[in-house]
Amino acid sequence: MRKQIIVGNWKMFKTNSQAIEFIKSVDSKVKADENIIAGIAVPSIMLSDVQKVAKNIVISAQNCYFEQEGAFTGEISVPMLQDLGIKYAVIGHSERRDIFGETDEMINNKAKALLAASITPILCCGESLKTYEDGTTIDWVKSQITKGFEGISADDAKKVVIAYEPIWAIGTGKVATPEIAQNVCKEIRDIIKNIYNQNVADEILIQYGGSVKPENIKDILDQTDIDGALVGGASLIEDSYLGLVNYKG
């Protein structure tokens, strides 16, 4: 039985003091469940302080760079994350791809660097509204997954979390129906099977992201091939975040 992983992605919201207050307030209210990983991906300047106060919540980075060190102004290296004890990092988010021009090759290099440091990559994939309406979602996602996992061993592939986020459902209020989300996540699992084998496909965790809320998370996570959620706006409010990670009651 695969675990579930529910991670709030705060993007560029909250100040450091607000983040500390939030974590202190909700951390003890996250219900203990060994089968659910509850996390929050925070801006890099908050990582150190919130990591110190989080006990039940896993703190994730929102990004990293693949070089160990060097003249890369503004970037965050994997050793920096290691030194803070960070165990997860989101990579390949559509905003990083679209706004900052990150390529599949860069994301693949990030995944390799994180895996080498025993940090779990949360590797995002997803299609635009045009791609969805053109009926080419699977081809698009297959390309992202194939390139993102290039050169990664089967043993390491099992450690990656894949986050399927249709771009047309991020922050728009639109949400893929549980059936649509399940269909794409099942296809992603089949893509992993074809790249590696059935064992890797059975073990890898696949999240859905895109306007997930406490009201719809149960229906989404009841789907066979959806193992969690990557949540934006709904993770910024205390009661809402708790409604997500404690959705089983």
C-alpha cells in the first residue's frame, strides 16, 4: 500500500514571521497517520526557521539548482538544503518552466542532484489549456516524464514523487474532475512502467494538483492512482490546510 503525500505550495506568499506563526499554530493539530505525509513547500528564505519549529509537518523547498556551488546569483544549492535537513524539494513547477524558462534538461539535472543527496524530488508535470483542448495531454506529459527521468536508475525512480498539475486548473478555480485526474495519473504510472518496470510503477507516488480544496480532496484521493495532492492557495489558510491533511477525520 502506497503512502499519501499532501504538500502545500506557498509560492511567493507570507513573510518569515507569518510562516513561523502558521507552522507553530497548525503543527500540533496535524493528526498522526503513518500513511499520510503532510508537508509545506516554503520560500527559500524561510526554510531554516520553519524547519526548526516543524515537528509533524515536513518542510519542502520550492526549487533548487543542480550545481553544487558557484557563481549562480540568487540560486539555492542542494548542499544548502542538506545542511538545513530539508528532505523534499519541488522541481519543474509550471511557473518555473513558463515564467523562468526552465527546461526538461535542467529539471532532470535537479532531480539527479537531489537524489544523490537523499532529498526527494517532487517533479511536476502538466499541460496548458490549449494542449488539453487539443487532446494531446498524454503526449505532452509523456515527454516531460521521459525527459525528467532520463538517466535515473529504477531504484532512484521509486524515490521520486510525481506531481501532475494541469496548468489550466492552477489558481483558476477550475479543477479536473476526479475521473480526468485519475485517467492522467494512471497514464503517468503506465509511462513509468514502460520506462522501468511494473515494480517501480507500483511504488512511485503520484500527486494531483490544481485547485484542490478540503471540499474535493477526498474524492480526488479516493482515485486508485492518485497518492496525494500538491496544493496552492488552499494551503495558505490554517483551517483549510488542516482540512486537507486531516481529510480522513
